[in-house]
Amino acid sequence: NAALEKFGTHMRFPIDFVLMKLMEGEYQSWLVTQDTVPVGAAVTYIEEYPQGKVLFGFLMGGNNLATWGDFLHESMLQYARENNCKWVEVESRRGLGRHYYERLGYKKRYETYTLEVS
């Protein structure tokens, strides 16, 4: 909920709505742990467009992204491939995008970063 409120996303996606979509299986939750301690989490969903599907990540947060971010990225890419997604898209604040997503090959589009799944 803190991630939703921080950027005003809770106005479009109230936490109850996100939880309902997770329980229905429409959204995916990603939890990263180190020695059984949660250090990061993300929420994604698959959107289908006329030209193909996209795995869209709209929530991500945690501590020390440098230690687990690449692992999460690879896991999400694998999931996107398994579900025949052509792209992975994520919304990000500027600082995180510059230092993380651009390094991985994502292209900035507005404040959304897109990576073609290969």
C-alpha cells in the first residue's frame, strides 16, 4: 500500500482491488527473500494488445535493489517468455529508471520502460 500511495497510484488501484486481482490469479506477486527475510516485492499483470502481450510491472519496492534486482528481472523475463509476452513494461520513478532499467536495456517511454522479450 505504501508503494501505491507514494505515487498516487492508489487512486487508480486501491489496495483492495490489487489484493482481489492477486487472489483471482489475474495479477502476479513476486517476493524476493534473502535468508528467508523479505527484501523486495513486485506486482505484475499480463495485458493483451492487438500486436501481442505485455507483462506489465506496476509495483515494485524493497531494500537494496542492487543485490536482488537482476534476479527479479530474469525471473520476470522467464515468466514473460512462458506466457508468450512480446514485451515487459515497467513504470518507474526517474532515479530508479536511470540507474536500473536503462542499464538492463529498457528504453524510456514517458516514465514507462519497455523491453522486448527475446
